[in-house]
Amino acid sequence: MALIVQKFGGSSVGDASKIKHVAKRVIETQNAGNQVVVVVSAMGDTTDELIDLAQSVAPDPYASGREMDMLLTAGERISMALLAIAINAQGGKSQSFTGSQAGIITSNKHGDARIAEVTPDRIQEALHAGNIAIVAGFQGFNKETRDITTLGRGGSDTTAVALAAALDADLCEIYSDVDGVYTADPRVIPSAHKLEKIDIESMLELAAAGAKILHIRAVEYARRHGVDLRVRSTFSKDPGTIVYSSNGEHMEEPIVSGVATDKGQAKITIIGIPDEPGKAAEVFRVVAEADSNIDMIVQNNPTGVDVTDRVADISFTLPLGDLGRVAGALEGAKATLGFRELEQDADIGKLSVVGAGMRTHSGVSATLFKALADAGINIEMISTSEIRISVVTSSKQLDDAARAVHKAFGLDSDTEATVYAGTGR
Amino acid sequence: MALIVQKFGGSSVGDASKIKHVAKRVIETQNAGNQVVVVVSAMGDTTDELIDLAQSVAPDPYASGREMDMLLTAGERISMALLAIAINAQGGKSQSFTGSQAGIITSNKHGDARIAEVTPDRIQEALHAGNIAIVAGFQGFNKETRDITTLGRGGSDTTAVALAAALDADLCEIYSDVDGVYTADPRVIPSAHKLEKIDIESMLELAAAGAKILHIRAVEYARRHGVDLRVRSTFSKDPGTIVYSSNGEHMEEPIVSGVATDKGQAKITIIGIPDEPGKAAEVFRVVAEADSNIDMIVQNNPTGVDVTDRVADISFTLPLGDLGRVAGALEGAKATLGFRELEQDADIGKLSVVGAGMRTHSGVSATLFKALADAGINIEMISTSEIRISVVTSSKQLDDAARAVHKAFGLDSDTEATVYAGTGR
């Protein structure tokens, strides 16, 4: 008997008929001989509606972090109870559990708590009694303060993965309205195709590079705890994409699994900053104090007549939403930092090529840069990891760039076979 | 420093502006030098909306009693968190607590749990830290199963009274859109006036006799634990009505505090039932098995030629909603019970006159019956307690009867002084 954790997002439980559909699906999984734990998000727009309500009673409701968590957790409470009611009405046997009841123990950072420990005794009891266990995603509790917490962005996916790890589940299925992981965003590249499987390292790089299908936090948790994931659609029987953490198969890995694009980034360039030891550190301390996570950094070769008046330029990318705040902080420190000028660019895009096979295959960057050059794309910045190459382009050129690269690596669906060099499939 | 428990019903927290108003009021109570615990119901129609949702995913959601309780408790979770957020935004300091966190321990009868114990440690901690403690009404948890429960009808009033008792509060204020306890329903009798105070025994009789202002269950809890109540309006500064449990004042009590009417009753008459020992017991066993609580019972003098074929008539009143079910059960047992005929009457009304002073004053029933006779009201049944006289009339005559009686006991507002014989007010 396998133990499967299934996570259904807000759009999967958006109304009564969808909840009944999910109930049917969950019962089928149990009837196929599995123990089933279901993690649910709040229905559709419930969370946004609750936030609206909070903003209508207070100008800055997040100042009451503990109370906002209490408020927002009502959303999953509603969806989980409704799903359990629907399952029971369809002849199944289920019980719902809050994050606290499910043993999701977290740090005490309200609105963005980290999972510290999972003690799923009540879930195990429910499973042993033959129940389908429904668990509220996105929430937990802090042991010291005995207060309810929420996990922030990606919280429900993370709840599912954390429960799968703690229960030693055979598989963690993440359901949404997308039927798997694609080689690129199909809205940008219609020839993108769905991957049958992908290794967790590549999934992590894709998530970090802007692919929205799985939250990086959940992928990271799965990687660390060796949880296998399956990404699939609530509304089709398609098997979706397996994201494997376990390396039992020793299969050869595709050189390039996919191409991710991200328009949610911006660039700041600091021009004419003295080329002195510790200047870059000063710059990034100011950025960190403005509470932003920077991504790529480039420093050009310093120019100047002699050593004492040599100046450099530093460029870095950061989330678009942080641009104004960080630029303001840097301008405020202009005198101290001693730079000449600061440029902001909100119109950039990041393109990343990811594949575990890069570790053992050379020539990937050559193929990438040739494809971009042939398509007339100007590259502004470059960064690499062991299994990823990212470039920054203008946001206008990003989609063209992605299409050219996708094709160059043989990812277009009519050339699918060439991607999985050596896998024998 | 006094400790005050304030309960606000669903209409008092029905929207954002009302929640902000309640927040202001609660802060004022604290600023006046009190410790404040606030019990809230779900906002306006939230509970009905949640029930609708449940009925849209299952034909009989109440079959999942545990899950319905999980679902419905989301309503208070929302209102309590919003109130805490509003208080904090207005410069107050508050924390919200679920029934479970507030230590409301109950039986495990989902949907209608009884409070077994209250252990308000966290509330006391919050108060000592200078916080206003906001508590979800209507809910608790069962210690053995660790499941969330709801308290059923009158649950939020009962939560407030139970917390007041456990915290040894000085006063429990019940806020609604009504500004106190009246001598009669002002919609029926415009000359009814608000009572400044009333003893808890009389309040209990009024609630039992159909007065809607306080739920009988909360009044009974207050009586048993000696909790003083104040009934007042959320939307005015009127001091409302004190319902005193403590008899410290040794004040003289009004002969008649108020007149209550109840159109939610029906009458069943069983005609021609053998006048044998145990027949009445058989009848009421059938009624009890049909899960109905009867109120008044009258058995007439048996008639018949000789002892062996003497027959009697038995009439009793019961909640209108139970009429069909109970009549059906009795008809089903007709052969066993051996009665001749069963009459149902859905058009009755019950009028009750309540006053603690009846214990020491005679002549109340004489005044009552003369007033009814003068007004041409036909009395169908009569029942009495130590401090109450109730009569059943036709529902058509009920309002006229109430007006006549209200006037006869000097309760009309222009003759108020005569009511409180001996109180010196």
C-alpha cells in the first residue's frame, strides 16, 4: 500500500463543483489501494477577500501579524472542511485537520514562518483508521507562543512536501490547472512540450529562474528530504511530470531540460564608483538593509588615469518590486559611497537554460550564445551555475530570445527525441 | 480595576465600519480602567453563507458533524481577528483567541456541545500583559478527541457568561441592537418600557416564556454561577438593563417585571383516551421518542358511565416546528394508546407574566384573569411557576391579550412608578 500526499491549490477548489470533483478524485486514489493525505489551499479568491476585509478595518493590517495569520488561516479551514464533507457525502471517509492539528510546527515569524518540525501523529492515526486525511496548507503553529502562523508564499506546496517527508510518503502530487512541467512557458513558446520527468536540481534551477509551476521553497524542501514530486492537472488524467529527488535510477540526464524566462526583475547600475577595496561590500550592505535579494552582479573593468582616481561601474539585478526602494536607499547613501550616477532599468528580462546534463556536456554556452547572436539579441549580463546559464536581455527581446534558444537546444516538440541524449527513451 | 466581559453579536460586527465602532467602544472600556475580554459572533450572515456552501457540496452536510463544526468556526475566527486588527490599528493592544485557545472545553456532541470546563489561562496571561482579549464565541474543543466543537443555539452568549464565571468577572455585558430588557416586546406593545434592572430568576422565566433578548441557556449558566449581566445596545450609550444574579442588594422586587409572548408554540389534544393508570406516561413516552420538548399539559376530568369505560382528554403544547412529527408519531401509536381522535392546533399563542415579587404578593392571578376577561380573551390552558403565570390563547388574540395585561399590571410607560412597589425608585 502506497502513501500519497496530494496538494490541491486554490483554483482546484474554487467552487462547490470543483470541490466535489476533487473529492471524487481523492476517493479514486484511495480505492486504488493507497493511503491518501490531501493538502488544500483556500478556495479561489478567499485569501484576497480576507486581506481586503482586513484593509477595510485597518490602514496597515500587517502591523498585527499574529492576527493576520489568525484571519487568513480561516480560508483553508473552510476549504478543508468542505472537502471532507464532500468526500464523506460521496461515500468516502475523511477527517480534516488544521496545520496545528497536523503537527506543522513553525518559527514564529508571522506571515512568513519556516517549518521547524512536523509531528503528524494525528494524520497517522487518521490513516490507520482508514480515513483520508485533509490538511490545511499554508499554516502551522509555534510551540513556544502557541500561536497560529502562516508560511507565506509557496506555503501550501511546502506543507504538502513537508508532510510527505515526515510521513515517508511514496509520492507527493502537486495538482493545479497546469498538466506538468514544460520545456518553456507554453504561452510564450507554443512549441514547448511537457517533460515526462525532470531531476530535482534542474527543477530547483528552473523555479529559481522564474518558472512558476512549483515554488522554489517547496522544491528545495523536497530536494533536501529526498521527496519525489509529481506535477499534474486537477482536471485531466494526464500523468503529468515526475520530479525525482531519489537518484536510484542512475539515468542519464538531458543536457537541457528547459528554458525559463522572468520579466519580474529590474537592473540598477552604479556608475563611477571609486575602485577601492570594500566599496562593493558597502553597496550591497545598503541593498541588504533595504531588504532586497539581489540576483546577478556584474562589475566592469575599472577605468582611470592612475590608481588613485580609478572608478568602476557595478550592475546588479533585483526583484522589480524592490527597484524604487533600493534605488532610493542607494541615492541616500550617494555621498558615502561616492559614486557619480545611478541608472535604473525596469525593462529587463532574464532567460535561463537549465539541465543537469550540463555537468558532463560541454558546448552548451556556445550553442546558447550563437542562438542569441543569430537572433540579434543583445546580452546585458551573464551568470552561470553548474547546471544553469542565465542571461539578461531587454524585456522587449526576451520572448524572441526564448524561442530562439528553445529551438536551438532541440526542445521544440517536433524535435523532442534529440533532447534526451542517451536516455534511451 | 474591574474585569468586564463584553459579548458582541453578529449584527454588531456585521461590516467593517461596525467592527471599527466596536473596537473604539472596547478601547474606551479599557481606558476607563477595566480589564476587558470580548466575545464575538461571526459577522452578519457568515454562518448562513458557510452552511449554504456546505449544502452545495453535500446533500446532508450535518452527517459530517465534526467537519461542519470545523467549517462554521471559521466565521468567528474571521470576526475575532478583524476586531483585534481594528483595535490594534486604533492604538489599543489586543490578541484574539479561538474557543480552544481560550480553554473552552466541551462535550463531544458536534453542533450542540455543552461547556464542561473553562481553563482561561491564556486569557489571563493576555489580560495581565495589558491586552484586550478577543475570544471566538460559539466554539470550544473536546479534550478526549482533540476536536473542535460548536455550542449550538445561544452559544456565543453562553461563551461570554462561561468566561465571565471562570474569570470571576465583575460583569458580563451582552451587546446587540436592542438597548435592554423591556416589560414586553415593544413591537407588540409600544408602551412597553425598558427595565433598569431585573433579577435573574425572572429573566430566566421570561427567556423560557419566549422573550428573545437573551438565550435561556446563557441565563441559566449565569444564574448557576452567580454572574451579573448587562443587556445593552452596541449603537447607543444607554446603560441598558442589569440582570442581577447576586442578591447582595436585598432589594424589593417588582411584583411583575414583564410580559412575554410566544407564537412559536402549537397544541395537540388527544381526545377519548382510556382513563387508566400509566396512559399519560405512555403518551409522553411517544412524544419524547419523537424528540420534542413539551411545555404545558392539561388533562380534563374524565367522563363516562362507569369506571371501566371512562375516557379523558389530554392537551399539551410543544414547539410549532415539532407539531407534524409528534402528531404523526402519536397517530402511529393510536392502536396501542387507544384514543379516539387527535386534534392539532397551530394557531395558539402563549402569554406569560413574570415577576419575582409574585412569591410574596397575592392577587396576581386575579388581576391577570380579570384583565383577560375584560378584554374578551378566551383562555385555553393555564400553567404557573413560583414567579410566572402563563396562559394559552388563540394566536389571533395574543397581542390584544398582552396589551391588556401589560396595562393591568401598570407596566405601560406612563404608569411606570406603580410597578416597582416598594423599590423606592
